[in-house]
Amino acid sequence: MRTLRWAQRALIVLVATLPLLLVTLAFVPAFLVLPLRRERAAQAEAMVRQLSAWTRGLLLSSRER
């Protein structure tokens, strides 16, 4: 039973990670261009914070309770 629970959690994390990776890849061009312009650096920082929050949420939700 414990193995099944572990496998389910691993599958959920894998499925949830795919959209996160897709969004991160979509942000790469913005990460390369925005920090070069001073007025847009804050936007790039906000995007990094949002990606960090999503990743943290994904990892915390996958922990065993």
C-alpha cells in the first residue's frame, strides 16, 4: 500500500512538472531580453518569483502528510 501511495505521488509530481517546464521554457526569451532594459528588470524579477512560487507549491504539495 505504501508503495502504491509513493508511485501515485511520483506520477502526480511528474504530470504537474510538465506544464511548469513548458512555462519556464516559454519564459526563456523574456529572461534573456527583459533584464537588459532597466525599466523591464522588475518584470523579469516578478516572473522569476512567480516561477519559484509555482515550483515551491508543487514540491510542497507532493510531500507526504
